[in-house]
Amino acid sequence: MAEIALQTAKKEAEATLTLGKAEADVIFFKKEAEAKGATAMTAAFGGGESLALYELAKGMAANTSFVWLPANEGTFWGGTLDDLQKWLIKRQHTQQAVQKPQPVGIQPAQPQAR
């Protein structure tokens, strides 16, 4: 019985080692592919500085928005989403002021004849 338990433990140890090596190989090959890709990109851009500027611009573009807003009838100017929100709120308040909604409430009671 002890001999079988020893053989089982050896096989489990071999399986653990093989699985660990396979996982390590996967990590190594992924990192190696990433490094080769970075090397190819650096060569394509003619150097690391150009690649770094490209990556910076790409990152900034992902977090930047540009919106065209009407300034006057028939004209446009560029701004940000915050500018658009402010313009829409200002426009909404202006329209509400022009409309001057009638207040809704309880009407005064009319005197009743007795």
C-alpha cells in the first residue's frame, strides 16, 4: 500500500512540475512576442522617440473629445463636451425665460352666495 502511495505522489509531483513549466512557457512566449512586436514598431517608426510620441498622442486622443458648437446662425466653433453642456444649459434657460411659463397653483376661492 505504501509503495502505491509513493508512486502516486511521484506522478503527482511530475504532473505539477510539467504543468508549472507549461504555464511558465506560456508567459515566456507571450512576453517574447510582445517584445518582438515592440522591436518591430520601434524599427517601423525609425526609433523609440517617434514611437513614444505616437503612443502618447494615441493615448491622449482616446481621452479627448472635440465638439462643434453653433456660435451664431450659420457659424461654428470648436469646443469640448463641457462647453457643449454649458451651451445647452444656457440655451435651455434662455428658452425658458422667453416662454415665461404661467405658474400653476391653487386658485383663490371664490366667495359663495348664501
